[in-house]
Amino acid sequence: MFWRKNPIEKSSLRELQEEEIRLRSRLDRLKKDIDLIEKKKKKLFQEGIGADKLKKKMLAQEYKSLDLEQKLKLKDFISTQEQYTLTKNLVIVKKYEKELKKEGIWEKLRKAKPEQLEKTLARISIEGKNFDETVKNLNKVFEMNIADFEESEDEAEKDLLEAWSKVEAEEVDVNEVLEEMSIGKKLEEEKL
């Protein structure tokens, strides 16, 4: 994160709002990049249908490279999303500063270790909550599971070759395979 000291008192509302805008812009760019890579992967997969074994091997290597790039961007997206949530929550906390001081919560937040405060505020959502709900949520910590995206390269190549074979044998529809291989589908499965 971008704070070295407790961000509650060390950051102004304006600084936080500027950081929120910067992070939102970064999230938008990363999402576009991830979507573009997904399109490139689909195009490569389409090229492999009916191709000879050498062409498929070359396409599989290119596909794996894109897949790795996409996973790295997705990890960056998840990290940036945490920073964005933290910043957004800090903006809300700053807006409620007077009320939080009256409730005694401000002092707890101010005395919290920066790492602990950041971890907590990056994992809860207080946006759109009334003051009482905000206070309640500030006292909770929600665990966020960050998916492990590590996958064997050999396994990825094997899956691609198998998918091409099934499409060529007309066992499955191309669009069905592309949907199954999309990053969105992989994320859904990992959440289960």
C-alpha cells in the first residue's frame, strides 16, 4: 500500500480522493488488458482447430505465454482492487471523522498499527452504509481468499491439445470450449 504511517491522520481527504481516482483508472486499464488478452487467446485457439501438430505446438506455446501474462495482470488487478477498497474506505472514514471521534472509534483507528488498519480496511466494504453500519463494519475483519493462479505449464499445453482434439472430432462446440477456458470461468471454479 502507499502509506508508511497510520493513514487515518497522515492523509488528507483530498489526497485520498486523488488516490481513489488514480486506482480506479488503473483498475479500468487492467480490466481492458485482461479482456484483450482473453480475445487473443480465443483467436489463437480458433487458429489451432484443424492445424497440424507443429502449428498446434507453436500456438500452445503462444497461448501459454498469453495465459501467464493474463494471470499476472489479474494478480495486479486483485492487489489494486484491495488498495482501491482501502482508499475508498479511508475516504468514508475521513468524511465521518467528527462522528467517529464522538463514538471513540477514531482513537482506536488512530492507534491501530498501519499494517493492521490497512489489512482491515482493504477487506471490508463500508461504502453506502449509514453511520451505525460503518461503525459496526469497522470493528469486523473479513477474510478474503486470493486465489492461487499457479498452474503447471505442461498441464496447460495438455488441456489445449485435448480441447483442440475434441473440437476437431466434433465432440464439443468451439464456443463451449472457449467459454470453459476463459479466465472468468476459471475464477468462478476457484471460488467454489
